Amino acid sequence: MTYPTIFLLRHGQTEWNIAARLQGTLDSALTEKGRLQALRQGALLDSCLSQYPDMSVLSSPQGRALKTAKIASEGNNLSINQDVRLREISAGSWDGAYLDDIERNHGHLFEQARNAFELMFLAPDGEGETSVLARCRAVLADQKKPVILVTHGATLCVLRGLLRGMQFEEMLNLDHEQGCIYQIKAGVETILR
């Protein structure tokens, strides 16, 4: 499938990122660093908007992403629409859990995971790969012109992987930086910092 140019932002650093807790469907506040990262993304959007001045913002409705979208959009006169399909993967009963507790109680799954995002896909009662892939494909299929998407770490990796034509296993190896913008045009990714 052919997609327009997509600009992807991950929410800024949160309190639970620092505490090594899975957020999933739950939320925690942006840290001061997270707010500064969102401001940096806003500054980076200036050059994107000079190329594509009629873009809008689609954001996950979860607090950390929506706050990032609002901070990054300030001064750019961008309208923000919420799209539940951009929410973070649910890790079921692991939402809000500390990584140390998951390792202690589910060591076999913890050892299988390459990173915390893969761990969320392994959660026994979580949302899982099929659902996340379906909603990410659906939100991308709806885009007819360049757009800014504000989302979360695991969802970000899936969206980027789909736009780049990757297999799911490859998506799990993608980085998930905060404070930058991932621009994907015709399947080629450029990281704006």
C-alpha cells in the first residue's frame, strides 16, 4: 500500500518511564524532560510545516501523548484530533506493573523479550500482536495526505514498521526515541533531531 508522508512523534518522557513501569492503557505525567522533548518536537515541526503547511495532528487520547501533542503544536496553529487507534498496547494485568515485578513473577516471559515493548506483546492477558497490527493498519489506511501522528513506544514501532514494509519481528527491534520526529516518505525513514 502507498502512504503519504507521515510524521510520527512518541510522547515525551514520563514519571513511569523513569520508574521502569509499563504504562500500557494507564497513564503517568510528563516529566520536565518530557515537556522539553515535546517543545523540541514543536521546533522540529516548523520545518515540516514549511513543506506541508496543511497538515493536521492525530493523537492518541491518552494523557501523555495528548499533552505532548498540545505542547508540540503550540505556536504552529495546528488542530489536534484524537484517535483511539493510536493508543498504547494494553499489557492487560501488567499495565502499571514494575519491570522488576514482571521479571520476578514471569521470568520465562521476561527472558524471551528483547525489550520492554516486546514484553508488552507477550503479556498473557494483553492486547497482543494481531489487534495492534489491525488498528495501526486501519489508521494508516485512512491517511490521504501528510499528517502528524502522536503515539506511544510500542504503537510507534508498529506504525513505523508498517510504513517501512517490515515484518512484525523486525518491528520489535526498532528504537523508540523520545523528543525526535520520525518522518517516513515512500517507505524511507528519516529521523529529525
